[in-house]
Amino acid sequence: MSHEISDVLTNVALPKTQATITLRVIKSFEYRTERSLVLHMLNLEITTVGELKDMARRAIQTGSGWKPYRNVQLDTLKLYTKAHGAKTTNLIINMDHDDWIFDDDACTLAELGIENETEISFFNHAAYNAFKENPEIRWDIPQ
């Protein structure tokens, strides 16, 4: 067994047919309520945006610990960050680059440039637009 550190970057360590993707499922922008859903062995070459949304919704509806998220109308995916890429200063979602929203449900993840270890936000589009207009964080405001 070798104890050497690999020089292979994590985004290319696995083929596009066996990727691991993290979905940042957002319940509330104002309160920064988010939970990560990690999907393993995802085939990015055949999985579409619509299929990814359906997989996430099924996991939320059936998985333990997801009950507070079951009443959220999740309808939009947006790139948060790729492995070894720059991260946003916003802890919940990348507020820049609205062109990173995946609005074509028929498009495959590979066609969108998704790689192993990519993080994608999953949220309600109307709530996102409201937060963009008034980006006030409420979790730190005294009641």
C-alpha cells in the first residue's frame, strides 16, 4: 500500500459516469437554512437537469431528517462551485452569475460542464428572486 499523495485533482479523479455531486438544498435564504444532499455514482453523461431534480425530490420525500424541507417548492438548480474553483462569499448560494441557473430540464449535466465534486444549489426560484431584491439575513437579528 502506497502512502504517497496523489496529484490527481478530485474533479477528474472519477469518470463522468461515476461522479459525486453535492446538492445544497435551500429551505430559507433569509435564515440561511440549507442541508447538503450528496449523490454518489451519478452518470453526468446521461443524467438530465430534470432527472437530478426528481432524484433530489425523492430523496427529500423519503429520507430521514428531511421533514422540514418537504413543504418547500424546490424548482431551480444553480451552480454553486466546482472542485478547485473560487467560492462565493455568500454562505448559502452564489448570488452572482444568474446565467449559472440550469433552466433546461432536458440538458445533461455533462453538457453544462458539471464535473465530479461539483456543488449545486437547489431552491425555490421565487424565494431566490425575493432574496435578491432584499438580501437581508434574519438569523442574526434579535427578536
